[in-house]
Amino acid sequence: MSEPGSERDGDGRTGGELYLDAASTEPVSRDVIDAMLPFMTDAYANPASVHRAGKTAAQALDAARRSFAANLGARPDDVIFTSGGTESDNLAVKGIALARMERMRRDGVVSDLLLGTSRAESAASGRRPRIVISAVEHPAVAESAAWLERFFGFDVVRVPVDDAARIDLDALKRAVDVDPERTALVSVMLANNEVGTIQPVEDVVRIAHAAGVPAHVDAVQAAGQVPIRMREWGVDALSVSGHKFGTPKGLGALLVRGSTPIEPLLSGGGQERGLRSGTQNVAGAVGLAIALDESIAFMREHAAELIASRDRLIQAVLDAVPQARLTGDPRNRLPGHASFIFPGVTGEALLVDLDARGIECSSGSACAVGRHEIPPTLLAMGLEPSIAKSALRLTFRRPLSDDDINRTVSAIRRSCTALGLR
Ligand code: PLP
């Protein structure tokens, strides 16, 4: 793999490899490292300390919170710093669902469910709380919902998507309206990690709110790539992850409006509005603010160029390999995201062969580390498992040059031939 961060301006490539796996993680820029460093060396104090050094750290934390919130169309108080996308999604899905369940229980809307209540028992009561998610959520959301089902007897309703991974809004409305009183939360991602499709989250929020249900948006793949206006869109909680836009891994935030019912998952000293106890990572918060700011400034200037290079790459791949098919929404997709299926080869073999040819990419779900599972989004889009297994994802944050595109396409063509695709 190319040395991360050594040449961010060139997509992190060094020894001739082309890194096309930005949706998995990104290099950290020198500016971000330089901005973070003082808060690990000189200004290292705990931001809760009353001494002057503590105040310096607290001021840096506040400034980072303000900048971060402004760049996502949120208020500083909305920002809860976390350890990344997975934690933010867990806090939103479990925290909001548990808080809402507690209210429903008090109001007698759902039965008195206790930890360990068997599914059969709670199903028999007919008064289970529900959570509505899309069928293409990341495991951080989907498995959090499954956890609520397993331990608290929630009904998990998975709303279908079409063949481009776009959520079926009519089905979402029916799913919410069938029993809004018992529906604790609607959770739908802004952009899909596997196929790049951007969801109409403003419509999702409108449907949820019309039924009095809060809406969570997993914006992990979208933050820094497409504009986000959390408050304007009416979103109640929004997850982001720093390493997708240029911070070290293990940093993120959940933005959550003060009026949203939510239970903390960590007990402790009550930092971050009591929702995320634990001494804050001041350097991390500073890095998050700077990296997001850099990404947004970059996209403001280069988004059109990035999209044009993505579309040239897509067309060149489709021209070079007649069996290849684009996956996801052809137009409404992340700017630096090109994903395909190559019926007749397996994605895993393709990845290995492409790696040997200096092209570093992925099959789609970055988080299935070490397991080559069939990308779940592709299955939800209606593809046969044997076809879904042939997925390839090329993701990048900087516009690709013609040379990058030619190299990538030529490597894909050779790999497909080497793997027996005729
Ligand atoms: N949500 C989505 C859509 C993702 O793509 C990812 C990671 O790829 C996550 C959540 C998890 O984020 P993290 O790696 O910061 O835990």
C-alpha cells in the first residue's frame, strides 16, 4: 500500500501505486497534523481543568466545535465528539431508541419490556417498539438495530431500495405511518458506502417528522464530499467520521439537537452534554475541524472537476469491459465514487490482481475487514449473490488525471482477461 499521507495532493500515492480506496480511509494532511500537534505537546492539559493550561485546551475545543458545527449547518451545542462513525451510529440508534422506548413505556404505548424479554414474549404482547431503517444501512446502524431487537424486543423494519439503492419513499411512509406511536426512530444514510448513491434525506426527515418520529442520518461517507445542512434539513441526529475526510482514524462526532430524547451509552464524568463521558480528545477535535474545513474548501473549488473525472473513469471502464455494469445511482452519487460489477469474475480475485498491478481499491464494504462477504447493499438492490460477489469500488477525493484513468482501465481490462472474463 502507498504510504498514507505522504502525498495527499496526489491521492496519497508514492511508489507507483494508485490509491483508489478513499471511501475506506484517507491520508492525513500535513496541515491537520500540524494543527493537532500542539495539543499533544505544549497545550496538553485536560479541558476540564480549572488552571490556565486547562482553559487553553477548553478554548481550542470550543473553537473546534464551533467551526465543525458551522461546516455541517449545525449549532456548536449539537456536536458530541466521539471515537468515530461506528460509535456515533451506535449512540444515535441505541441512545434515541432507548430514550423513546422509555417514554412509550411510561405512556403505556409499548409493553413493559425488560432486558432479556424473549422475542416470542414481546411479540405475543403485540406492543413492541419499532425502529425503521433502510435495507442498505452500514453495519454500525443495521447491527445496532439488530441489538435493539435482540435485547429489547424491537421490531426492525427494513425499507427496501430500488436497483440503484435509492430508498423507496412510499414504502418508508407506509412503514412509519402504520404505527407512529410505537416508532422510536427512522435512520437512513446520506450516502451509501458501497455504491455511492445519495439518499433524499430531506424527504426522509419530512416523512418521519410528519408522524412525530425523530430522524437520524449516517453522513459518514458524505461529510466533506457533499454539502450538509443539518438544521435546515431538520435532521435530529447526524453521524460523521473523521478518517473519511482526512483525520487520524478513531475520531468522529454525533450531532444531535438538544430537544432529541437520547440516552448516553457510556456512564462517567458527563462530558459532551452528558452524552459521551470521557476526557475529550482535544487534538482530535482540532483535527476534525481543520480536516473538514479543508475538505469543504477543496470541494468548493474542485467538485466539478472531480465529478467530470469520475464520469470519464466510469465511461472508460464500461467501454473497456463490455460485461461491466455501473452500480448505484448514475447521477445522484458521491463525487469521487465509481462502483461496478463484473459478472463472471469474483471481486476478491479482481482486487488481488489489481493490487499486483498497482491499483489499490476495494469491493465496497470497507468494514468487513478480513472477511470477503457479499456486499449487502448489492443484495438489497436485487442482485444475485453470484453477481454481487463481483463488485469493485474505486473511490478518490482528488480529480483523476487522464493518465490515472488510462492506467486504471488498462489494469482492469488485463485483470479481467487474466481471470478468464471473455
Ligand atoms: N457508516 C458508514 C456509511 C461507513 O461507510 C462507515 C465506515 O466505512 C461507518 C459508518 C463506520 O465509521 P468508522 O470507520 O469511523 O467507525
